[in-house]
Amino acid sequence: MSEAEQGPALAPEAAVLDALNATESNGTEALNATAKFVATPEGTALAYGSLVFMALLPIFFGALRSVSCSKSKNSADMPETITSRDAARFPIIASCTLFGLYLFFKVMAGSPQAFLRAPVSLCACSPLMCRVFPSSLPNKQYQLLFTQGSGDSKEEIVNYEFDTKNLVCLLISSVVGVWYLLKKHWIANNLFGLAFALNGVELLHLNNVSTGCILLGGLFVYDVFWVFGTNVMVTVAKSFEAPIKLVFPQDLLEKGLEASNFAMLGLGDIVIPGIFIALLLRFDVSLKKNSRTYFYSSFLAYIFGLGLTIFVMHTFKHAQPALLYLVPACVGFPVIVALFKGELTEMFRWVTMTTRTITGL
């Protein structure tokens, strides 16, 4: 990506999660290419502070929701579980997808976004709507049912139950989706990005700590190679126009909501560490000690790692792979805590009870 856009950046993998977990360098080139834009210290601090705050929201609330999600008795609501085999193959699949996108954007350099515009839904509205929906209003239940055949040969094709709150969420999502497709506004982008990240942390579960270490270790190498070894990741991050990153303008104080010089944080830098942090929260719950030691230690480690990423990027004015700093912090802090508490063996032997595994990896 050009130096006009900076911050940790993410490129997509098969849906959303093959992330470009790259942190872009501090940007100074104005988008009109007529003058150099130099971000003020206040604008830079506001942009990076906002990105860190937005990153923490889906991790914290997604981890909390992952606990209740793992206890669900409904098979349709069961989270997807990443096994050690999936984790080992993930960086390879991510690399193939990333390089394929790079080749695509090189060939379709004229206007690649024209081929990638698709409707998406703001999929995290429903839990919030349950809290803000007035209790005095009726919440009716509905069912959408499609069947094929008749008599004994009849089989269900679609059987979806929803209520009034879901319909309100659909309306809000549609409005935001149209707004994003027409304007590509950064606020609409962030609404979708936060929704995707929240659902990713909640619904993607690691089956044990060892699998988490394999996944984070593999993506650590993946991130470092594609950022420092090639220009592939930053090229894709610049070219792929979709809500797969959080952005915040550094010139907001000067230009208001029409600002255009963005700092960025890729969703992969949120979701990948986030599912590991959520795993540690479920481990805390399994200990039944009314303590969240491992969750809070990994959460603070994420803040430290992301802050270090921003500091190095801002100091050296060069793209940084965020997982280079996030992985050692998010894995190292809880391991040190477990060593002091004498629970390291118990941590690595613990296995989540979720049984539904990811398909297609």
C-alpha cells in the first residue's frame, strides 16, 4: 500500500479470515497527489487510539459471547472448531489465497473493485438489539420454511426461525449496506468490520491451547514473510476494496467526516489473536475459580503488542507485520502466568468440549 494509508492492514482469505495481518507505515502522501499531507500529532494520536479502542471491542465482547456460545445445546448455534490439522494448513491456504489476489489485482489493475462489490449484512446487530428493543413492543416469532418433494419424500431445504428484532436488524443492515456500496464511507466500513470481527471471535473456536499456538505460530511466519519479504500483502491491502479492515482518518480534525488520509488495522490482527484470547477465557471458566486471570493477562498482552506495533511502525516509517509483536505477547504472557501459578500442564492438556469442526480447510 502507498504511504498515504498506514496502520495494521489486512487482506482477505477465503471469506474474511485469511487476513493480511500487516501494519502499514505512517502515511504522509495526500490522496490528491498534489501535496504531502503531514498528520498532526493530535490527528495521529486520535487515529491510532481509535483503532486500538475499536480493536478491543470485538475481542472483549466476542470472547464473552464465545463462552455462552460454547454452552449452546442447539446444533445450529454450535461454533466452528479449529483443530490442530486446520491450524497447520491455515497459513498455507492463506498464502495461496493472498498470492492469488495479488495476481488478480495486477491483471485487473484498472478497477478491481468493480468485480468485488457484493451485498453484506451487519451480522452483529441482533444481540445489541435484544438490549435496546423496547420491551413494550411485541416481539413476534416467524419461520421461513422451504421444502422439496411431497409426502414421505418431502425434505427441508430451508428452515429458519426469526423474530421482530431480527427484522429490525435486517432493515438496519440493509441501510448500512446500501450506504457502503454507494459511498464507501469509512464509518460504514467500520460498522461491517466490527460486526465481522465480533462474530469471528465468537464463532471460531480453537479446540485447545496447543492448536492456538500452532495457528498463531504459523501465521507469525506467514505475516513476517509476506510483509518483509515481498510487496504482496501491502499491494492486496491497498487494492482490495471491502470491509476487511478498520480505518480511521488522521486528518479528521482538519476535514471532518470527509477526511481521507487513513490509518488502518486489519481484521486478521483482531480475529486471530482474539480467538486465542477467547479460548483462554473459556479455560478460566473451566477452572471454576471465579477468576479470569488468563483472559485478562492475554487481553493486556494484546494491548501491549498492538501498542508496540504502532510505536515501531511510527518510529521507522515502514510497514510492520502486526503478528510479529502480537503473537509473542499474547502467547508469552499467559504462559508466564501459568508457570507462576503451576498450571502450565493443565492449560495445555485442557480441551474444549466443542465438537463441530470446520469444513473446507
